[in-house]
Amino acid sequence: MNFLEERILKDGVVKEGNVLKVDSFLNHQMDVELFDKMGEEYAKRFAGKKITKILTIEASGIGIAAIVALHFHVPVVFAKKTQSINLDGEMYTAEVESFTHKNVNTIIVSKKFLGPDDHVLIIDDFLANGCALQGLIQIVKQAGAEVAGIGIAIEKGFQSGGRIIRNLGYQLESLAIVEEMDAATKTVRFREQ
Ligand code: 5GP
């Protein structure tokens, strides 16, 4: 079992509706030393890949991506979920259905920060049905950039996202893959990696 799987067993809470709550170390309070270890692991798994930028999505991806970026020495761009007066100029946009909030967001990245010369490592906290990732991939494609790889903290392997993204041919590295979890018995079982 790796460090993230151990932490999930120690501090994760299985909720009804296929939701794993990890707000004590990942989604609300953040254990940046854990994020640092995650960065170290992604650096190993994506060794030899040319990466010029990390792309994530607000809000929970930002903290992880920022610490992971220290291991790649590249800037982090995060897709915004709300239009704001600070977003000027031309933008890439994609529609993303939220697994946790059950609504549809338009995600936005300024054209200033992603272009055809970029090799992008996408980082996010969770992978469920893959909607967030598909939105981010669309944005990279609109920029004419290349998806160099995808790093996820926790993949819920019993939902469809992982299979869809791997079938599209991307190198998807999930540090923990939950094979099954049960809110009644409070158990989590991981896929052997
Ligand atoms: P997807 O787009 O792959 O269906 O869902 C991914 C997004 O939904 C992640 O960015 C994450 O914020 C949220 N998410 C999905 N499943 C869970 C879960 O079990 N627990 C938490 N905390 N967030 C989740």
C-alpha cells in the first residue's frame, strides 16, 4: 500500500452516493507535505516527458497542482469556473458537469497562458466519471497544445472516467485507485498497482 492509500484508510470517510470525503488532508484542510510526496511520485511516473505547464481546475486541484509544480519547475494554470472582470482578452472554454454539485460549469482559461508550444500535465484531485478531465483536455486541444500526461490523486475505479480516459490513449497516473467502497461498513478496497 502506498502513502496516499494509507492516508485514505486513516482519514478518509466513505459517504453515501459514492463520495469519498478527504477534507481533512486534501479538499479543505491541505497536507502540503503529502502533496509534496505526490509531486515526487508524479515526477517519477512522468520522468522523461517534456512538460512545460501544469493545468488544473479550481478549487480543489489548485493546492495540489501548486506543490506538484515544484517538482516540474513549470507554471500552474487553473481553469476558472466563473467569469470575472479580471478575465480579459480571449479565452478557451469548455462545459463540465460537476459530479459533486450536479450542475454544469463553463470552465475558462485565458489564451495568454496556454498555446501551441505547450506540453501539458493535467493534475486533479479526483477522477469519477471523467467530465472534469474531458473539459480540461478540450481546453488543451483548443490551445493546439499537447496533453503530456494526467496525474490524479484518487481515482474511483468503479466509475467510468478512468476507462474512458485510458481508452483515449492518455498516460493517466492515479496514485490511489479505489476499486470499491461501502458507506455502511466504512470500508475501502484499492486496485493493486
Ligand atoms: P468527474 O468529473 O471525473 O466526474 O469528477 C471529478 C471531480 O468531482 C473532481 O474534480 C472532484 O472535485 C469531484 N469528485 C468526484 N468524486 C468525488 C469524491 O468521491 N469525493 C470528492 N471529495 N470529490 C469528488
